[in-house]
Amino acid sequence: MMRFLDVVFSLIGLVAGTPFLALLLLLGYFDTGSPLFLQERVGRKQRPFVLVKFRTMRLGTASVATHLANADTVTPLGHFLRRTKLDELPQLWNVLKGEMSLVGPRPCLFSQTELIEERASRGVFSARPGITGLAQINGIDMSTPRLLSETDARMLQNLGLAAYFTYIIKTVTGAGRGDCIRRE
């Protein structure tokens, strides 16, 4: 049922949001010259997939976990996109393709070995990664691999339709703080 809802909602979001997505693409082009950010991430069953987001950092920024990134690399438009979580909208394409779900554990980088081990030991990779979930609405990011993995596992054990809609609604209404970037 949730996969059906993922397809319906992502398709509606992509089709209805086309003018808005096009505007953000255009703004991103003027901001960085390359509005989309593509990055290989760990997916379901630890298979790689290419995650699509709006670019929020300058070109040439090191490809590291957000909590390890330098805040000075985030562009003015990028700050807005991150604060409003609009940088995540292109991931609706990943959801439509079946690589992600609207709700699930946030996909990590292959370089985040501690997080991968923690998640693997808890069976988290049996699910599609998601745009949002229990950890995200509670402000838990990838800087705490064990806590994040425990939270992801708890979410997956209790994930039903009510929780699915709760996580989406809380995300859209601003719960959670998004990924934290260190300030120097």
C-alpha cells in the first residue's frame, strides 16, 4: 500500500510541481551554474543508487556527509533551500523510480562505514531509503550513527499508514531541523 502511495504522491508532486521545480532549476542555474546535485548513496539491500537533489553548495565542494561539510560552502539560495527542505524535491524522481520511499531511513554515503554497520546489524537496509522519517522529524542526523540506526529500526518496526502520513505531514509543516552543517 505504501509503495502505491509513494508512486501516486511522487507522480502528483512531479507533475503538479513542474512549474515550481523549473523555477528552482532556473534559480539554481544562476546560483551555481549546475542546479542539480547527483550523488551515489546506499540504497535498499545496500545497493547503490544515484540520489538527485537541488544543489545547495558551491561546485567543487567535497562530497562528504552533511555534518562534516563546511557551512561556508552553502550558497545563499542553498541556505533557503535547506531551511525550507525544498532541496529534497527532486528526490520525488528517486521515489517514482522505486529507489526510495517518501518515508524511510535517509540514504547514507558508502564512506559512512560506521553508520552502514550499525544499520546492517539492525536490518535497516531491508527497506527503501526515504526522504523523511522518524529521525528527521526529531532532528537526529548522521553525526550520531548508533542513535540514528536505532531510530531507523524503531521506525521501520512501527511503520504503518498512520505513521507514514504523520512523518510526511510533520516534515511538510516544518518538524525537524534538517541536516546540520558545522560552522567554523
